[in-house]
Amino acid sequence: MYKELKLRHCHCVMAAALALLATGCAVGPDYKRPATVDVSTFKEAEGWVPATPADALERGPWWTLFGDPVLDQLASRVEVSNQNVALAVAAYAQARALVREQRASLFPSVTLDGGASRSKSSSSGSSSTGAGAGGRIGNNYQLSIGGSWEPDVWGRLGRAVDGASAGAQASAADLASARLSAQGELAVNYLSLRQTDAQKALLESTIAGYQRALEITQNRYAASISAKTDVLQAQTQLANARAEAAGLVRQRAQLEHAIAVLVGEAPGNFTLAPSDWKPVVPEVPVGVPSTLLQRRPDIAAAERRVAVANEQIGIAKSAYYPSLSLSASAGSGASRLADLFKASSSVWSLGISAAQVLFNAGATGARVEGAQASHEQAVARYRQAVLAAFQDVEDQLSATRVLQVQQDLRRQASDAADQVEQQVFNRYRSGQVGYTEVITAQATALSARRALVQALADRQTTAVALIQSLGGGWQDGR
């Protein structure tokens, strides 16, 4: 009879709980991705190659398009050694743990309790010899197992899980952003370092020419053909060129130190040997703007945080409704350890409880309004991220087109300046012009050569910036 009553009671409680769950519903708004600007094409994309999933980037990381094995090796080290990336990896792991923690709240929790105590009840009396005291010592043992469960009648727990999942997805996008940022910074620093090597080689060649010009001028002065001022001008020009070369050494060292930190090494343990510069500028295909929303990790992170804010509205609104909880426990107690597991000493309980806030001076409404305002902020940040992304792509497309034109013009200017320099120097050696014209022609030629190298480097770094603005490439957004 005892067991039958116990089972009937359990069935009644479970039936009531299932009835509550069947009639429950999630409160709060369903999530919809916020609308953004409607753009069908990029303004600066006219004449560009359309992006396709079968393009070159699908066959490897984007930095391989620059054709530099050293850059490939360094970029692969960013993934495992860069500390900003490591920080983002840890943040993503923390977000995933939070998802598991929130999901665990959907299931019952079970606890096991046990204890033992010893007590003494005292009594006092008198005797012929004086006051005396005595008492009874008793033992008490308890063992129980219990469980509790909060049915998600109003969807609060489910929204917490969904919010945590969206937060984990945002953290994953943050990780992708950190990785892309570090890889892009590495590529720019490395390409700048190689451009510095090219500038230094150009200056060394120019310095050798200035040294020969100085020797010729000194010989002409010794033969009383040229004035002392010609020698001084040649010496000044040579010293200035050497000073500029020393400045490039400093600039290269700083870039090398920055690369060391990006790959997770101390600058003192890292060295990049000079190498020939290969100014490869990859052709970057550009797709329709809508795919940009799927590719860029910063946009993805902003959109996921809108979803998190949306779930917080539902969580806040669930406070308007009562919270329910089911509990059950079974255990036993005895004065002797041997009697602890006997049926006569067992006790059990089943229960259901509900709690409803009747008055809190508008705190619940304030929380709902705060959650709605937070959602509006997240929507604004998302839309701003989209607008900034479109601007970024347009800027880099425009810069890429202009820099290509500038490179062609810089090459023409450099070729012409080289010819002028040679002709003026020949005329100086034949005594037709003064050395001042030689100085001017040489300075112009050097400036034109360096401007050409800089134009090539700018095209490379702009290609990196364009790839970053496209979200790390142009593969299919899926």
C-alpha cells in the first residue's frame, strides 16, 4: 500500500508538470536579421573580375597569391603563435563553455547528501555527597538523494541557451577577425620590409655612382678643370645618400621587430635575411556586395550580437510570469548506521512550487526597456559595421585603380630621369655644363626611382587591405 500511494503521488505530480509544459510558450520577440542598405554593386568595381568560388583563393590561403615562400611560412606561424589570436581562441573556448553551462539548466539537477551527528542530552540532580550530573548520548545518521528541475515554461532558459550560442558564434567571428587582422598586419610589415630592402639596394647602387662621380670631380679639380665647389657638392650629395641609407636600416629593424612579435617571438631571437624583392600584385576579384555581409567576420560578429540582445529581451519579459520548480527527494535517517538502509527509516517527498513577483516598483519593466535599448544599440552597431565595410571596399578599389595608373606614370618618369641623368653627366665631363646641373639631374633620377619602388609597394599593401576588406578573400560565403 505504501509503494502504491507513493507511485500514485509521483504520477500526479508528473502529470501536473507535463500539463504546465504543454501549455507553456516562449515570451519575447522572435529574431529577425536587421535590414541594411540595399546595394547591388560597388561604385568602384567597374571593370573588375567577378568573384567565383572556383577562384585561386579556394586552393590556398590568400597570402600565397604574393608568391613569397618566406611570407607563407611566417603567416602560418601567426595561427599558433600570435598572442592576440591566442587570446581570441581562449575567449571562444570560454563562450562555448558558457553555451554548455546554459544548456545544462534545461535538465534536472541531482544531489546526494549525507551526514552524521552526535548529541548529548544532560540532566542534573543532588546526592548526599553533593551535586551530580548525567546525560544520554545519541547518534544520528542521514542519507538522501534529491533532484530539482525548473520547467522552461516561458522560454527563459531556452532563450539563454540561444543567446549563449549566438555569443559563441560572435566569439568565433571575433577569432576570425583577430586572425585576419594579425595575418594582414604581418603581410603589410613583411612586404614593407622587402620594399625597404629594395630601397636600400637602390640607394647602395646610387651611392656607388655618387662615389664614382666624386672621384671624377676630384680628378677634374686636381687638373684645375673644376672648381672646389664641385667637389664639395659631390661630397654633400654622397653624405646625404649615405644618411638616407642609414635611415632605411633603422626602418627595416623596426619592421623586423614587429614581425617577430606577430609570430610570437622575442625580437632578439628573430632575424630575416635580406632577399630579392618580388613585387607581385595579385588580381583580386570582387563579388556582389551582398556576399560581403557573409564573408566579413566583423559584420558576422555584429549580427550575432544583435541576436544575443534579442534573446535578452525575451529573458527580461519572462520575469512578468511565475517561475515554476519541481523537486523530489528520498532518504533515510537512523540512530544506528546499520539501520540506515532499512525501509522503516526511509522518507521521501515530492513537490512543485511557483513564485510570482507582485510588486517591485517597476524594476521588471525597466529591465525590459533596458534590454530593448541594448538591442537597438546592437542593431545600430551592426548597420554601422556594414556601412564601414562598404566604405572600406570602395576605398581600396579606388586606391588600387589609381595606384596602377600612378605606377605606369612613375615608371615613365623614372626611365626619362635616368636618361637625363646620364646625358647631363656626359655633358659635364665634356665641360658643357656645371656640376650643379649634375646634382639636380642625379637627385631627380634618384627620387623617380624611389617613387617607382614606393608605387609598387603601395600596390601590394593595398591588395592586402582589399583582401582584408573583403573578409579575407573572395570564396563562397557559405
